[in-house]
Amino acid sequence: MSSEVLLEGKNLVKHFPHGTKGLMSKPDGLVQAVDGLNIVLRKGQTLGIVGESGCGKSTLARVLARLIEPTSGSIFLEGQDITHVGGKDLQLLRRDIQMIFQDPFSSLNPRHSVGEIIASPLRIQKIVPKGGEKPRVQELMDLVGLNPEHYNRYPHEFSGGQRQRIGIARALALNPKVIVADEPVSALDVSIQAQILNLLEQLQHDLGLSYVFIAHDLSVVRHIADEVAVMYLGKIVELAQPAGLYSSPAHPYSKALLSAVPLAEPRSTHMRGRIVLEGDVPSPINPPIGCRFAARCWKAQDICRAQEPPLGPAKSLLKPEDSLVACHFPENSN
Amino acid sequence: MSAAVDTPFFYFPVARLLRIALTRFIVRRIFFALVLLAAVSLFTYLLFALLPTDPAALTCGKNCKPELIAANRVRLGYDKPIYEQYWQFVRGIFAGRTYGSGDIAFKCPAPSLGYSFNQHECVSTLIGKTFPVTAYLSLGSFVLWMLLGVGTGIIAALHRGKWQDRLTSLVTSIGVSLPTFYVGLLVLFSVVIWLQWLPFPHYASPTDNLHDFLTAMILPWITLAVLSAASYTRLTRNGVLEAMNEDFVRFGVAKGLKNRTVMRKYVLRAALIPIVTIAGLDFAALLGGAIVTESVFSLPGMGRLAIRSVTDSDLPVLVGTTLVAAVFIVMANAIVDIIYGVLDPRVRLK
Amino acid sequence: MESTPLLSVNNLSVEFSTPDGIVHAVNDVSFSIEAGKTLGIVGESGSGKSVTASSILKLNSGVTASTSGSILFKGDNILGADDKKIRQLRGSEIAMIFQDPLSALNPYYTVGHQIIEAYKVHHRGVKKPEARKVALEMLRRVGIPNPEARIDEFPHQFSGGMRQRIVIATALINSPKLLIADEPTTALDVTVQAQILDLMKDIQKENGMAIILITHDLGVVAETCDDVAVMYGGRIVEKTSVNELFTTPTHPYSFGLLGAVRSLDKSARGSLRTIAGAPPSLLHLPSGCSFMPRCVFANDGHSKCSSIVPELELVPSTHSLSACHLRKDALLKLTTKDLL
Ligand SMILES: Nc1ncnc2c1ncn2[C@@H]1O[C@H](COP(=O)(O)OP(=O)(O)OP(=O)(O)O)[C@@H](O)[C@H]1O
Ligand SMILES: Nc1ncnc2c1ncn2[C@@H]1O[C@H](COP(=O)(O)OP(=O)(O)OP(=O)(O)O)[C@@H](O)[C@H]1O
Ligand code: SF4
Ligand SMILES: [Mg+2]
Ligand SMILES: [Mg+2]
């Protein structure tokens, strides 16, 4: 990992208030959606994020794209502190960081035609592309595999996958440096997924884009990411390069996650040992002290429930130096 | 899965917590409104106090003796520094106020907004007499126009593309382009003078003579309501059509809910939220518009009081009416926000 | 096993009128499903999967959509039924999970309210506390941690995956006979996905529920479906058993689709295989096979491809139906060879 750091989050925390007791009192609980994360995205690279649903991936994405302010911690873009920028600076920042949303429909204004939606970042930034707005928008539509003839249609007239491509075209409109993509391809069929992934890689190659890429589909992440962060309940539990992670996961949760991937081979299912996680997902309102995975972990000892394991080098023979894991008893450790 | 968890007893506190979240939101909003009101009152007062005219000189007619002016200045407190004047004014609102002393003292009970020498009455009494007229006028037409506008909007949306829809769209496009003043006169002329369906309006308070009250009010109500309803018909129609495309509405239908239930709990709720916001602003505008309507239909309302105070240079009345109007605009906005919070949980839990 | 199907869809076509012209979203689609079985529907995005699914509950937007064909549920034609009859089916006999979980919940009511509402429409006599108990139990089954604390929260306070589980809980609460699940697990991570699929299978075992599962994840298809229909350009182009789809796909599109699947173990980098070209415009469908412009086999002088719409026909020595003009045995050989 040599290239320079582009986007960096330090000790990021995002808490949401939950419920309230008295009229003037503080909220009585906090949803600790993101709870102390360090994250580094290098220029021209892709950082994949996977993890349990509800573990805070989308929240992290929104914090990194500065759509919401973190509760504490700081974010740097090319060394500049962007944690609290606002107003005009924030608007300029949007040229550099764009987001593709998890939810293809509600992130599209139903009153605007597709052409207007894709052009909206240009209009907000008051940029008039060379050759005019419409050709540029149609070029973008073509790029993501939408029929440019559909320029004047409205979002509800598109299928789920087509709506997602509208969101991708909009994110590309400003030629950003970083794209934070929250499950950009999960609504698409595999052949179009492949097209979009190829497209994203092509753009990365041509324009030097960097991606934060959230996905549930581990094979997608494996394909596109240079580094993968596995999250569990607001924390990163493992950070490694995909090859190492997939062949020998160090954190028990990573291992369980990988074992649950359905394979596109009907007969093979029963040969794989799927690790069924017992117990409930702990609530992010009052997460357990100690390791957050302890209640569902088959390797948990007393120390796991008492003391939180720090994210440190995975002392594994099978792994490269720079992979990190937060576990008292990582897999394959020596 | 303990037993306690499943008893109805358990979930009351949770439901209450939610209601408290809403109450907190409302309390906060009202507090904010009060602060705003204080600021508005100060601003209004200062605005008029800093006018280059001498307020005391305006208290009596042309051939006024300088001694009387000086005496009135002391009586009304215009000799004091301005912050003290304002303080007296605010105290008057809460505690009432006596102007002058001895025999020629005028006493205005709380809430005192000043004393009008032109009309020899407390401003609060003047406003008290005229305010109900304006309130009946505004509230009546507001209710009527919301019912009319939202009602026809829903009908048009439900019969999209059919004759009901096309008829409303024709009527509304005429409605939005007509000025109140013109339509008011037209209606007055045709119904009262030409067709003689109604006698010429003579306002009476509803408790004194309900018949006179209604005959005086019905035309202004209808005029205002029909005109403003037009834009609400459009808003509602488009809002409802848009909401019907929402996925959650389809999910509601897929549950097997009755069309009426889906309409009420899913579609209208989403469609009405933007309408509430605009309605609040329009209600405030309606108060301002009352000036025109009251003159056309010769209703003894606050709008006319305000106009008269301008032509008579009756400063205390002008300050009083401006303040009361401001209070209503601030209140209308607060109410809109609260309704908004009640309708949309995403607002209140921010 | 010969039994009357629970649901049979015959010659279903759905068109939307738009300012640009008529969109032929679904064209002459037929399939059937028996109780206790799972039918997978896969295919190009925009190929009409969701529209087909919504037709079963008559949920396509009334004014612009026109539907023809018949849909028989337990022998009764749904498309001809009146409003009341349909309402009784919706949510109780046939439940549907929509594709987009984040917008399927009403933002103005608590999730508890919405689940209880779904239960109470079809259980008139039940008191609220009781319905609440049922709802809590269902939330627990779909894996919402600490449901008692969260049942009174609003949808926007949940993550995408949790909202989807709430939608699933709402759909399953009346133990429907047929569940139409439009990408029920796309928003979920694989462990929760596995849990939800298990739950659906459990309920299927308990009461013989039939499932129509629309998904892009061929892994999910492999693990859960009995039969699969592959859609392209508003038509079903292949209908087969799940094993045969993966071992011997018999339509060039299915073949391309399988080729695009990524594997977890394969060393990844490098361009992924795609199907060259773009999907057909549903405004002007080609006169022949709608896959023709992208089909690698169509060039070999099969002039029929561009003029005649191929019918679904049995491919010799398989149980697969395929809508392709290619000589059936030739097709089998070609695809298998090319797959390697
Ligand atoms: N606005 C909010 N108010 C309160 N809680 C919230 C809010 N947004 C998210 N949360 C909570 O924060 C946690 C993390 O949510 P987030 O959406 O980041 O999860 P996620 O990892 O993206 O999950 P998924 O994969 O299911 O989309 C969840 O418990 C969620 O309920
Ligand atoms: N209300 C509508 N008006 C016009 N066209 C529509 C409407 N709804 C859907 N369509 C069109 O019908 C086609 C089929 O849509 P459908 O939602 O069924 O696709 P899908 O197979 O579910 O795709 P995905 O996998 O992306 O969800 C699409 O091309 C879409 O643009
Ligand atoms: S019919 Fe022709 S064009 Fe269509 S899939 Fe078969 S070979 Fe290809
Ligand atoms: Mg998310
Ligand atoms: Mg779909």
C-alpha cells in the first residue's frame, strides 16, 4: 500500500439519540451506530466494507461523505480537515466526494425527470458542461447502460436496477475524486452488476477515482476491493486484503460471514459447513462491554466478555503484515 | 421473552415515551414562538417610536395648545427615555396601565396596548371590538377553503383523467388568476344589487343577531374561500397522485387494507404535509388580505381599524393592530410546525 | 407428482401507456406453482419480474397499466375478481414483499402499528394487546434484537436490513398460502440472509406455503428454489429445474447470465464477463427473439431469430423449456462446451 492517503477518518463516532424520558432531559439512550473507527482510503484504490446489517455501514458512509456530521472524531480529505466544514466549503466538497445511495428509489426525487436528477449536481454547482447539459447527461446515461431516450421519464417508471443506475450516473456527473457507494449493485442482475463493476474499475483506471464500497455480496467486494474492512456493531473487527481475508479469515465473525455465502452451485451447499450464529444480534443501544461479538462467538472466554480486544496486527502465519484484527483468539494465529 | 414483557402493562411506558418526545417538541416550539414574539413586539414598538413625528402632537386636533400637548406627553409617558417607554408598554400588557393621574386619568386594564386620544378609548377595547369580526371572517373562509380545496383535490385525483378531473382543472385555472377585490365587488354587485338575493350586508355579532351575521358573512366567506381553494385543489390533487406511487402505499394495499384506510392513513397523510405548511403561510396572508375584504364588504373588522388609524395618524392604534397581527402570524407558524411534527415523526425526533 | 397448481398464470401481458408510447413490460408469460414449492424468477433487470409479481395481486397502477391473460389462484381468476375478493386475498392468502425495503414502510406510523394493522385486517376479533404479542413474536423470528424496545419506533430509525426484516415480518404474519418475495434479501448481509431464507423455508414446511422468489443472487436460487424461470425482455425464455439451470442452461441468455457470476474463491481481478450490448427497448420490441441483438449464436444464419418470436419448447433429453430457435440438441452441446 504505497499510494498517498486521500480520505482518512480518525476515531469516528456517530451516535443517534434514542427515546427520551423527561421533558427537558437528555435522551435516555444512544444508538451507537459508529463507535470509534479509523479508516484510510488511498488514492486510486477501493476500500470495501462488509458486515452485519445494522452494524453502521451506511452511517459510516454518510459520515465519510459528510452528509452528516460525526459526533466526534475527524475526517481529512487530502490532509485537510473536513470534519466541520459547512456552507460554501461543504458545497465545494461535494465536487470531490459523491455518494451512491443504498436506496435507489427514495434518493430520487419523484417529481423530477431522470434528466433533471442526473443534471442536478451540475445545476447546484452551477457548472455548464462543454457542449451543453443535455448531451452530457445523455452521455452519462449511456455510460451506465441507461437508454438516453428515457431522458424525460420519471423514476417510478423504471425498474429497481434502472433506478440504481440513475443514482450512479448522478454521482459521476461532477467527476468526483471519491465515490462512497452504499450497495451500488445489489439491486442489479449479475450481468449488469458485472457491467457496472467493470465500469467503476474502468473509471478508476482512467480517472484515478477512489471508492469506498459497501456491499453485502462478498464476491463483489472481493472482486473490486484492494482492502476490506469487516464491521460488527459499530466497530471494525478485521481489516485485510481480500485474498488473505477470504482464504483465511482471522476474526470469527468474518469466518461465519464467509461461511454463509450462498454458492451458485446447487449441489455444493451441503458440503460446506455453514456456521450458524446462535443468539441475538446485540442491540446497538447498549452494546456489551468487552468484545461485541462475544455473545455469539463459539470461541469466547471470560476475557472476551470483560475486555474489549483492540484492533491490532493479526499474528497469523498465513497473513500479510498489514492485516488487522480485533479478537483475543483470532483464527489461524500462532 | 419473560412474561412481564408480554403483558400490556409493559408497553405503556414505551408509548408514553413517544408521546413525551412529541410533547418535548411542542414545548420547544412554543418556547421559540414566545421568544420570537418578544422580539417582534420590541421591533414593532421601536419602529413606530423612532418615527420623526412627535407622537404627543398627534394626540389632539389642529388648534391644539402646546400645554395640552405637553400634558399629554407626560400622560402617555413620551417624555421618558425610549427603553423605559417600552418597559411601560410591556408592563401594561400584563398589568394594565393608567395614563395620567388624578381626575383626568384614563385607566386601561390588562392587556393594555395604549390609549387612543383620537377615539378616546383604550386600544385594547378598540381591538377587542373589531377583532372578532376579522377572526370570524378569516377562520370561516379558511375552514371553507380547506374543505373545498382539499375535497375537490382528492376527488380530482381519484378520478384522474375523467370528467371530474377535467372540470376541476378548468375551474381552478380560472380561480387562481382572479384578484380578490374584483371578484368581491362582482359577487356583491350581482347577488345583492342585481339579483337582490341577499339584503345589503349589515354586520351584527352572531350572539346578537345570527341572521344578520350570516347574511353579512356569507359573501365574503365564499369569495375568499373559492378563490384560495383553487390552488389547494391543485396541490392536493398532485400530492395525492404522487403519494399513490409510493412503495409504502402499495405495501399498504398489499396488506389487504380497505381503499378508504389506505387513502386516510397512507396517501393523505403524505399528501397533506406540504399543504399544511402552505396553509399556515396563507392563513397569515389572509389576515393581511382582510383589509381589502373588509372594505369591500364594509365589515367593521380590524383591517378597517388599521386603515383608519393610518389616515388619522392614530399611532397607539397602529402599534396595537400591528402587534396583534404579528402575534397571529407567529402563532400560525408555530401551529403549522406543531402539526407538521405530529404528522411526520421524522421532523419531531431530529 | 400430479396435482392442481396453487397458482397458475396464463398468457399474462402487461402494458403501460406512457407519453413515449406503449411499454410492453410483460409479454405472454405463463407459469404455475404448487403448494410447498419455491419458484425462482431471475433475469435481466427491467425484464418485467416485478411487474409480473405485482399483477398477481392486481397492484399495477390502475390508470396507465393494462393487463390481459388470466391468473388462477385455487382455480379462481384473480384478474376478474372484484375489489372485496381481492382484498381478502391480499395479505392473508397471498402476501408480497416488495423490492425496495426502505420505502415499503409508511414513514408516519411506528413499525409496530404497521405490523399489527396487517394482522388485524384479517383477524377482526383480535384485541390489540394480543395482536401486539403476535407481532413481537414475529419480529423476534426475523431477528430484530430487543423487539420490545424497538416496536414503537419509526421506520427511519432502523437500518436498511432491519427495515427489510420488518417488511418480511409483516408479510408472514398471517401465514399466507403464497408468498411473493421480490428480492427479499438483497438488502441483507449473508448471515441474516441465511436466517431469513431458513425462516421462509420453516414456514413453508409448517403450512405448505408456496414461494415465488425473485432474485438476482444465483447463489440464493441455488440454495432455495425448486424450479426457475428466466426472464428477458418481458418474456420467460427458459423454465427449468434448479439443478439443470446450473448444469445445462438451455437458453443463450441463461448461459450468459451464469457466465457473469463471480466466484468467491476465484482469484478475482480483471474484467468480469458480461453480455455485450444493451437490453431491448420495451417500447419497440424486436419482431423476432428479443435477445437476438446480443446473442452470440444468432449470427450463424438463423434468420428465424430476427423474424419469429421463439416459443417455449422442451429441449430433448432435459426437463427444460427454452424459447430459442437454435436446434435444441445443438444448443445443448454448444453451451456446455462454451461454458468451460
Ligand atoms: N436517524 C437515525 N436515528 C436513530 N437511529 C439510527 C438512525 N440511522 C441509523 N440508525 C441506527 O444506527 C444503526 C446503524 O444503521 P446503518 O443504517 O448505518 O446500518 P447498516 O450497516 O447500513 O445496515 P444495512 O446493511 O442493513 O443497511 C442501526 O441500529 C440503526 O437503527
Ligand atoms: N408504471 C410504469 N410505467 C411505465 N413503465 C413501467 C412502469 N413500471 C415498470 N415499467 C417498466 O417495465 C419494465 C419492467 O419493470 P420491472 O420493475 O418489472 O423490472 P424487474 O424485472 O423487476 O427489474 P429489476 O430486477 O431491475 O427490479 C421496466 O422497463 C420498467 O421501466
Ligand atoms: S432464439 Fe436466436 S437469438 Fe434468441 S437466444 Fe436463441 S439463438 Fe439467440
Ligand atoms: Mg445500510
Ligand atoms: Mg424488480
